[in-house]
Amino acid sequence: MNKKDLFRTKSIEDIIKESPDDSHKLKRTLGSFNLVTLGIGAIIGAGIFSLTGLAAANYSGPAVTISFIIAGIGCAFAGLCYAEFASMLPKAGSAYTYSFATMGEFIAWIIGWDLVLEYAVGAATVAISWSRYLSKLFHFYNINFPAQLMMSPFESITVDGEVIHGIINLPAVFITVLMSLILIRGTQESAKLNNIIVALKVTVVLAFIILGWSYINPDNYVPYIPENTGKFENFGWTGVFTGAAVVFFAFIGFDAVSTAAQEAKNPQKDMPWGILGSLAICTILYVLFAHVMTGLESYKAFAGEAAPVARAIENTPYKFFQQLIIIAILAGYCSVILVLLLGQSRVFYSMSRDGLLPPIFSSLHPKFKTPWKSNILFAIFVGLFAAFVPVTVVGEMTSIGTLFAFILVCIGVLILRKKRPDAPRAFRTPWVPFVPVMGIGVCLYMMYALPVDTWIRLVIWMAIGLVIYFIYGRKHSKI
Ligand code: ALA
């Protein structure tokens, strides 16, 4: 095997020139507004509504706001690098395509395979959280759906002293299949649904901030950074940084905008807006949301609390808001699943167009022009994860996979500035090499903060990917 072949790159010019025939062409329907809402649709979800309380209670205290700022800055470094690439190589493959242009086929394969963890496994994570909030809504209305059918076999709950073990998480499967069907129907239709959901969830987040603000109890902010307990990540500054790694999940999704590049009307100009605009809006909302939440209730009260937002609302006169927020959360999670599944099918579409994956992944529906077979296969794959795997396992796999992709995109910008300083870029990452190097550093730190088990799973997933690459991808590569 020729080692040089493994690292053969595709030139920027060739990638830009590539134009699929009509039966493989995605439709260009998205403007800058839709790209920003697509980003927000993917970003605001399980992270802010479930992890804020957990990070405050276990690691950061009220300083979870600082954790959000740190994670947001880390994502901004990576986001700026994504924006340069997305304006330069507006292709559905996103980080996969950027790596192909800079580090060659082998690394591109690794990153394409790794993105399954971010997009497909990420969608499974949010589907499982969706099921949890659904059971809360059922609870409000005294609807009794068997708990065994709402949990994976590795989870259990205690009801009236009786331990109930899960069998399958059916609601998580249901929502995965439903979102896949909407995606098959068309990107524009999906974007319309996404816009409605984004309007709803942003309204609810703003309402929480505005209504909650006057009920903040300043005593809850003392001490703002609780003293470290002697254990590395238990409060103090080390806790604040670990909290940043935990809430990082809440930011995942802004990069999914880049996978819609081939469906954007004016990708060179609009991609940076979509990526950086959605990230900036969500960072501001997150910090304010976390500030109000930890001001309404002592961070200690969030320990082990399954619905921390509802708990915080109890300290306001707006109890009705508890049900409303659960409904908004349920709708909000749908758009996260939708955009992550969209991103997944688009990355595999690009890999399949390059011959690294079978043609089934780039075969488009004759009428809807969406990769429907790929959508169906991923509905099954994600559905299986959502049905049978516990949420912590899939959540941490999503974070490690995403961080790995961000690091490679930052490295890619450094390489391309050296190799092709002249290539036209509609958007340039500022302060290179500072920004990409910081992006790499912050993401590496957050990866380091994840448990060893997650690292082992990452290695196993990558090993499976390598086997597939050497059995199929390498032999069928069109490069
Ligand atoms: N950022 C997305 C969420 O928090 C993945 O649900």
C-alpha cells in the first residue's frame, strides 16, 4: 500500500468545481436567516435545560455562568475556523471536506466517521432526553405510560418503593423516526418547521430570563465560586473549568450549519453568519439563563434534580410556566434532532459521492431531492441507540466526537494558511495562529476532562471505522 495515497488531498479548486448531476444535486433553498435559525435549532436543547443545574450542583455553583462563557469562547475559536472553511469550501461534507483539502483522504475518513458521534449519536442523546421530559409531561396530566417502555435496559427508577427496570425507550425511537420522515420530505419543509420551533424555544428562554429576573435572591450568589472541596473538580476554579466541559454539550450544533452549505443560496457570504450568528445569540442567552436559574434557587438544590428548570420556577409566582416550559423543551428538542440528523446525512452524502461509502448514501429521492435512503438507515441506527443505550454514555460520546472534529478543523486552518495563503476566502479567521491554536488547546482540555470510558469508546469506534475504510473506502475511492 502506498503511504502517499493515504494522504492524497483534493485541491480546493477541484472541490469547488465538483458539481453533481441533476439526480444527485441538493436544492439551494436556505438564506442567511434560515441558516442562523438552523444553528439555533441545533444548539438550544438538552444541554441548557438539563445540564445547567447538574454543572452548577456538582462543579461550578453559581459560577456556571463562567463555565458557559469559557465553553462559549472555546466554541467561538472553533466556530471562527469553521466559518473560514465554510465560506471557502461550501460543501455538505463540512469538516470531512475541509480535512480532505488539507490533510488528505485518510484523515478525512477519520473525521467523517467521527462526525457520526456528533450528529447521529448526538441525535440519540437528545431523543433520550426528549423521552424523559415526555414522561414528566405525562406525569402532570396523570397519564400512565409503562415506565419499562420509556427507558433503556441499563436504567431503572423507583416508584413507591418498587424498582422498575427499563426494556426499551419507545418514545425516543418514535421521535427519531418522526424527525427522519420530515427530513425526507424536504430541506425547505424541515427549515420551516425548525423556524417555528426556534421561535417557540427562544421565546420561552427569554420569558424565563425576563420573568425570573425580579425574583432572583442575591443570597444564592454567595459564594459565587464555592470553595474547592479538596477534590480536583469539586468547585473552585478547577470546578468551573470542568463545568465548562460538561456544558460544552449545550453548544454542539452550530457547526451543523456548515453541512447545509450545498443547500444555501449564497454560501460564501451566509455561512459565516449562520455559524457565528447562531453561536453568539445562544451564548448570550445561555449566560443570562444560567444567571437567572442559579439566582432563583441555591445551586445545591439542583443536585439529583431531574427537572432543574421547573425547580427554579417554583420560586416565582409563575407556576403555570412549568408546564409551558416542558412543552417548549419537547418541541425544542425536536429541532435539535432534526438538524443533527440533517447534518449526519449530508456528511455521508459527501463521503459517498467521493466513493468512500456505498452509493446508497448519496442516492436522492426523485421528487424531494433529499438523501432519503440514508435518512432511513440513520433512523434505524439512531433509533437503536436511543432505544437501548443510557443517556450518559451517548452524551459523552457526542462531546468527545465533536471536540475531536473541532480540533481537526482548527489544525486544518493552520495548514491551509501555510499551503494555500493565496486561495480566495470570503471570511478569514482573525488572529491566526492564535485563534486556531487556542481552539485546539481549549478543546483538548475539554476532551481531557471526559471520563476514561469515553476515550475507550472513541478508540473502539475509530477502530471499526478503520476496518471499514480499508475493506471498502480505499478500494472504491474516486480520487
Ligand atoms: N446543543 C444541543 C443540545 O444541547 C446538542 O441539545
